[in-house]
Amino acid sequence: MKIFAVINAKKIVLVDDHPLMNKGLRLLLSAQPGLSICGVAGSVQEAIALVEAEKPDLVITDLTLPGRNGLELIKDLGASHPELPVIVLSMHDELLYAERVLRAGGRGYVTKDAPPEHIVEAIHCVLGGGVFASAAVTNQFLQALVPGKSPGKAGFPLKRLTDRELEVFELIGLAKSTHAIACQLGISPRTVDVHRAHIREKLGLEDGNALTRHAIRWVEAGTIGS
């Protein structure tokens, strides 16, 4: 956990366990008048401690963190600091995760491959009291309100999964082993196996091989076979 200080600027806490990503964001935002990175955390626990110490105006977090994830951080901060806005900056599929982020209490979702100006736009939008999402996400929300419209990629059956199960499912699709998933998420291999079993049951898959095939297809093609 690192703490920085700039006077008379909106204070931002970054939560990401990738040093290069944090460095890039600090360089980007340091060039923006009125914005200051007041601290960097690599986990949910560090982030909560940093928020208590620095009283920032905004938190920008990744979803994938060691141990507890970014969605859990949003919920924790919503309970302890309901006035503090949170933006997610993540590599994960926005059409699947943005809705979960907003429902958890997040105020914005930006993908890590978005142009830098989108990140800056999202920050100013949220600091101004707004909610930021891409046109694709907004369109998905609007289409969900149209009677007879079939859900898109983020629809069932994946919505049956909990946030943690969805995280495990994507890691399976990235060809991560049970041990690797356990290490990345800070949980035991036995817990990963329990999540695998729940995912198979919810998606109606017959065995572990079917789960792996479907997860890989999801990551590569964005579809779930029947």
C-alpha cells in the first residue's frame, strides 16, 4: 500500500495488484488538472485501510484481486462509505460484468483496453455525480426492457452464477488449473472444487470436461452451447 499527497485536488485511490497498470494510471491522471492519486492498494484489505486513512473522493478498482474481489470491495465500501463512488477498470467482459458492478453499487465500468480519454471521461462523470457505462452496456440495459427481446451474451444461464462462481468460470476458460485458480483468488483448492460443482449444476453440465469446454468457448467466442 502506497500513499501520495497533492493539495487541492480530487483524491483518488487505485486498487490493482499490477504495478505496471498502477504506474500507467498515475502517469495518465497526474497530467489531469484537479486529480490526484492519493494512494495505491493491491488488495481489498489494503484498500479499505487506505480509504479510512485518506478519505478519498473516488476509488478506481480492478475486479480480479488476491483473495476477495472488486465486487466485494464495492459492497463493503457501500456499507461503510455510501457516499464514496467507485469505478471499475477491468479486462473482464463489460457486457457480463458491468451490470453486476452497477447493481453492487459501483458508479462506472471501463475496460482496460479503452482509450485513455474514456477513463478520464468516466472519472469526471462519476465525480460529477453521474454513472458511466459504454454505449454497448447502455444499449444492453435498454434492450432488456423491451418485451420479447432475447437476452444477449450477459443473459442466462450465466446470470445464475454468483460473482465468485463467474470469476472461477472465466479462469477455467483461461485454462487455469484448480491450483492456479486457488492461488489467484486466495482460496483453497477444495473451495475451487466446490465452486466447480455448483457451476456445473447451475449450467446443467454433465462433468468437468464439459465445464472446461464451455468455459473455453465462452472466453474465446462469447457463447455458451446448449
